[in-house]
Amino acid sequence: MKKKIALVAVAFALASTITPADAALAGTVNKGVLTIATDNPAYSPWFDNNTPSNGKGYESAVAYAVAKQLGFDAADVVWVRTTFDSAVTPGEKNFDFNLQQFSITEDRQKAVDFSSPYYTAPQAIVSFKGSKIEGKTTLADLKSAKLGAAVGTTSLDAIEKQIGAKPQVFNDNAAGVTALKNKQIDGLVVDLPTAFYLSGVEIPKGIIVGQLPSTGAGDQFGLLLAKGSKLTSCVSGAVDAITQDGTLAAITDKWLATDAGAPVLK
């Protein structure tokens, strides 16, 4: 098997006609299976019932569509859990690719590889009815608000760079949700699909104040791979394929809410 993998790896480097399954064989971390990672817990609309293996939810569906393009049946997909921070740091990985809404940034690309983008997400502000920021329509209106975001996220950058406010930093979105429920902050900044879920399910009387204008940077999600992974170009090709054949659009239509009800803040 080692000889076969080595030969496939050489062939992949020299020939453009290699099949996706052969390319996957050259680079998977565990023999005969595709190992995919995500966070724990994994929230809707990205995953359903914190069960990545059921194929339900946007990112679960994307993962299985990519796996199919790589030549793997659903039965040959294995899921593992990682934290957000450990995934974006340099070093060996116990997965072939990881998806938990990783925005593609230049800084992260120094430590890890990314596939072609599979989603472009604006940032949005979640709050609750009766909060001091309910009904606000401009970024200037939010400068004095207490806004929070998870550490290491582009949501945190958005508070500082787009709104010009000093953010409250949380270890993860769950901690931010708790603070918002306790009214320790006025709003939590997350990507728009997560905002729909939090405002509709997690936050009592939750609302979306609005979405931030897209900056064109840090808004695209990519599948994350180890730096220099032999699978990077192949996984990107799989994402490109499901984009071009309409599979990704169908997944998006099924699992992600539209931006209705979340006006762009001026």
C-alpha cells in the first residue's frame, strides 16, 4: 500500500489526468477513509442536531458533496472534532479537511491551506427586543454599544474596523450567547446564517439588528487543510465542481436562510 500511495503521489505531481480518488489516496491521513473535522457542538444551520454524519445542515451537506467528488462513499467518511483555534494553528492535523465557518484570510494562509470558497457570508449583529441597539440603522449608531465576538474571528475584526468600537472578546460563540442572554452585552457579531439561528432559537426574543456591509475580505469560507497538504488542489477542484454543476447552489437554497429581515447597516 505504501508503494501504491507513493506512486500515486508522483503521478499526481506529473499528470493532470489523475482521478480524484487517486489523488485522495495520496493524501488522506487515515487509510481508506476521508477524515473530516468540525467543532463540538456544531450548530444549525451548519449541522443538524450536532450530528455531522447525518448529512443534514449546510456544512454537512457540503462535506458529503465534496467527499463524493473525491471518490468517497458516505460510508467511507469519518468525522472528528476540533476546536476552532487548534485548527487554524500550524502543525500536523488529524483530519483531511475541516469546516466550521473558517474565513479565508492572509494571516491564516501562512499556517494552513484553504480550498476554493464554498460560501460568502456577511457579518450581522444579534440582539434582543428592548435592547439599546434595537432599531439602529447605521454603523455610527453602534459605536457606543457593547458588542462582543468570539476570539480569532473576522466578526471581532469587523467590530473594531467597521464599527470602530472596542469589542468584548469571548472564547467562543457559546460564551457570547450566554453574555447576551444575561444582557452583559448589547449585541453579538456573527456571520449572517448563524445570526438567523441564534435570533430564532437561542436568544429569547432575539432579533437581527442588521448586517454589516461586505468588505470583500474575510467573508469567504473555505475548507481548511494542513499547510502543504497533497489534497489541497484536489479538494479545491471538488468545491469548484459542485459550484459549477449547481450542487452547491441547491445546498445553499435548502439549508441557509436568505438575508431577508437583516437590512444592511449604512
